[in-house]
Amino acid sequence: MEGFSPDKKRSFVLLSHAQAGKTTLSEALLAAAGAISRKGSIAEGNTISDYTDEEKARKVSVSASLMNFKYKGNFVQMIDTPGYADFIGDVVSSMRAADAAIVVIDAFSGIEVGTERVWEMLDNLNLPRLIFINKLDKENTDLNKSLNELKGNLSKNAILIQNPLSSENIETIAESSDTLLEKYLEGKEIPQEELKSALKQAVSQGKIYPVFSGSALSDKGIKELLEAIIEYLPSPLERQKVTAKDLKIGQDKEVAFSESAPLSGLVFKTVADPYVGQLSLIKIFSGKLQTNTSFYNITKSSKERFSQIYCLQGKEQRPINEASCGDIIAIAKLKDTHTNDSIGSETELLVFDPIVFPDPIYSASIKPKTRQDEDKISVTLAKITSEDHTFKVTRDTQTKEMIISGMGDQHLNVMVERMKKRFNVEVDLGTPKVPYKETLTKVTKVQGKYKKQSGGRGQYGDVWLEVAPLARGGDFEFVDKVVGGAIPRNYIPSVEKGVKNAMLEGVVAGYPFVDVRVTLYDGSYHDVDSSDIAFQIAGRMAFRKAVLEAGPVLLEPIMDVEVAITEEFMGQISGDINSRRGRVMGMDSRAKYQILKAQVPLAEMFTYAADLRSMTGGRGMYSMSFSHYEIVPPKITQDIIAKYQQTKKQEE
């Protein structure tokens, strides 16, 4: 930020399983550095980072929050992130904005699934990190036990750091530097400053993960952690290299971390603020940016003017005049700039790889409560989806339902609360309808004859149809085989239209008909009474009659499902898939995970996100995509028909 050169800047993201103490730690660091006069508490709802209504009510973080402090001539920015898997989107994006990470371990609960998951993500990004073992003031906690678990489950390169660096640390640090290793093997004394310098380099390269311990609640170990942030975490000039695609040469290029280099940055998060409008959060990798100027949105090929740059302290937006290499900033009311856009100058067109967000795994139908809510819902949902890329909105063209999807039930509940609190839009959530379809299994020929006389001109249409099943995915074919003028050519499209209308309604349970070939091969007409509408009705009558004779059945969507689990859960998950009428199609392995591949009916998957979390203690992950349609078993078909008939009776 202003007044600080890049070598005096640090940025890190706080990561852990839920309830490990990230937010309390952020308060402790802010207070110890003098950025706040007193620590807030989660119980009282007055922390800097958990400031939204939903966070205060739930007493957990649900979105990432930026904070900063100054310490010993350095400017430090930190991002507090949610610990619950339902809000993983902000964790993913925050990792791309920070130069390093601090992983928080709960000494009482140990290494939990959320910690394992973020550690794996950090490994994939090769992001430098410190570790803080928290809550050591609680009974039945043991530092050595926590260290052993840490080394066994996360990395053997995690080493407890003391100041001054102890003899226990020297060998590990020396091994990271050929020069120091030579001195160590020769028995020479290694000065503390050389050890610290070597340790910082090892941290930046991901060779060593320094461990600190204490209690954020009682401030034990906080000063030591503050010192370590400055001493061992990399500055923007020392962080791991970043590449971007240079559009001018069509190749990847290493970004030069410097204030004097051309501007380059990435929009990693968007906040839909009801008071200031859209707030774009940007990581500046190189160059400088000043207020009342503009930048070039390289992704959109457009110039974006703005008036003010902000540095965020929780919900507080502090205006600044300039930002540069390493800074994390916010700009309000940008017109064309959104999450994953690369910004820079027109002289050097660098495009950063987009942040890859996980696909939503949990869905619900959404319905406005009132007409007023209905009028505002589209705009509101557009704003919310712009700030959370793990939240999706779709409309099922068959069931006519609006579907929202996210990372879990908590995620969707928070989104619904956000719609109400921020935008005054209220909705009801429900289980999505399964988009069943209907088809037939036999070939049959039928006549459809519509004749009506009511004085004056009557109505007359007469058709003969052959209906036959098509292969799955065949959709619909209409074949005209009328010869000899049995039906005038201008009425042939009317017959097809009538058939299509009948297909939309279905005959078994009201679902659309698919995978059928309809052949019109004969019929008759009347010179005066025949009409377009008469042949439409005749076509519809014939099709409905034919379907009843052609073995109608229900079809249901079958999903391709991949479940990532550790070996210990394999039997339980396989059995559960079978209980959901699923078929295990194969197995694969990926790192420490076993990948179970299966095909499961969609109707059996609506509660799977919560069920999998329960069965695996949160350690299982899955993805799902549409595969094909299959015939619904007779017993389940009977239940679906019964519900359909009951609904029709109620509507009547």
C-alpha cells in the first residue's frame, strides 16, 4: 500500500477446518499489531472479519474477509476464510490473491478433514505456509501429540520453530542450503541471521513449513507468530513465480514482480454490496494503479475508468490514492469487470489462468413468495451469482422450475438469507422435480377420427398413424407416407402439430413423450368440413390412442457419478450406491483417493451431498453429470403415477 515498497509487504490467507480459530486469530493479530484497540469476539458478533448478518447469526465465517495491519515498518494484508466446505468458493479464490498461507490447527480436535483439503489445495498451488497450532490452553491438549499428527498427516517437513532458532532446527534448515549444510557438516557455528535467511528461502520454496503454537484466545504465541510473518513469509518480490499468457506472442510468460513493470492483476472476487454496488477485489501482481485513472480489462478487451481505490478492513472501505505490486485492493462500480478478469495495460496483454471453482453438488427449486418478489428475483439472483461462482441458477425447461445449486444445504440457506436481508426478496425452497419422460415399447397402428356437426359447417379430420419406438436419445421423427391425396398436403403439418402437442402432455403421468417415430400413412378428409384444427385434433387423438396400445413406460435421468474417498470408506459407499439403485461402473485411484465411478438415477441423488458428508465425516467428495435415460422400474412407476393422479384430482 501507499508508503510501503514491495519488499515491505506481506499477504497471507488464513485456512483451517471450521471452528479451529481463524477469526479469533485474526483479531489477536490485529490487536497485537495495534490495528485495533481491543479484540472483538465471535460470541458478541463484533469481530472485524465476521461482519455480515448471516455470520453474526450463525457465529461462523461464510465469506472471505480482508484485513490489514502495520508492524515494524511492514504492511501486512490477511484474508480470513470460511472453514465449512459449503463455502469453499471463497477459499479457492483467496488462495490466488495471497502470497502465502497460515494453516490453523485445533490442538484439541487435531487434523480434520477441512485442514487436509486446504493443505492439498496449497500443495497444488505450491503456496508457502506457516502453521499455527491453536487452543493449547485447553485441557487435554498436547503440543508433541499435535506435532506428530501434523508430521504424519500433512508433512514431515513441518518443524517447530523457537526464537532463537534452536539446535533441534539447525540440521533441517541446513539441509535446505548447500552452503549451510557444508558448514554444519564441518561443525562450524552458523549465525542466527544466516539460519533465518535460509529458513525464509526454504519457506518460500515450500521445503519447510515452520510451526508455531499458542492460543489466539489468550494471546499466547501471537507475538512470535507476528514476528514470523515478517521474518519468514515472502514479500511480493520473493513469492513463487506466476505465469500468464501474453496475447501478443501467444505464449506463457513469467510475470515480473516489480512496481516499475507494466500493470497486471486478477479480479479474484466480486461483492454485491447493496449500498455501494458491485465491489471488485483485485490482486495487483506488478506495476502501479492510481485513483481517478483507468486500466485495461484484457479479458474483455475494454478500457475501465474508475474514481477511487479502497483498502478493506473488514466491512470498512478505506480510500487510498495508489496501489502497486503485491497489494490486494477493491474498486467499486466497475461496468464490465468481473471475477476472473485480468487487468493491465494495453502495452502488455497478460491474461492469468482463471480461478477454477468446484461445481455445485446440491440443488433446490426456488419459488418467489409474492408477485413483488417475482419481479425482483432475476436481478437479485444475477447479483448473487456474480459474487459466488459456486452458486448457479438454471431453469428446467421441462418442469418449468427455477433451480439454484451450490455446495450444500448451508450454502443455499445462506444465499436465501442474503436475498432477503440485502435485497428484500423472499423465496421458498423445495426439492427439484425429476424431469421424467415417457416413451413406448411396441409398434402399433391406430386411427384417429374427429367428426363434429353442430349446424352449419362441421369439423372433420381422419388419420391413420403407425407409432414405433426409437433408440434412446432418438427424440422424435415424423414420417409422411400419405399417397393418392388421401389427406391434402396443407393438412399434413397440422397432423404433426397435433401429435407434438399430445407428446408434450404424455399419457402415463403427464411427462413429455420422447424417442418415438410417428408415420402418417392414410386418412380421409371432407371438402367443406376439414380444417387445420380438425386434423390437429385427429392427430392428437390418434397418438394418445396409439400410446396406450404400445406399452407406454416412464423414463428417468441416469447420472454419471464419481465419488472420491479413502480406502476405509469404499465398502460403505459401494453399498450405499447399490441402495440408491445405482451401478458401480469401475474404480480408479488419484493420489490418496479411490475414485468410485457409478451410474445412479437422479431421483436418488438429491440428498447425496449431506449423506456422503455424514458417511465419511466430511472426507468424501463427488461430482455428477447427466448420462442418459432409462426405464423406471414398475414399482416406482406405480408410485409416480399415483402421485400424478392425486395431484390432478386436487387441481380439479
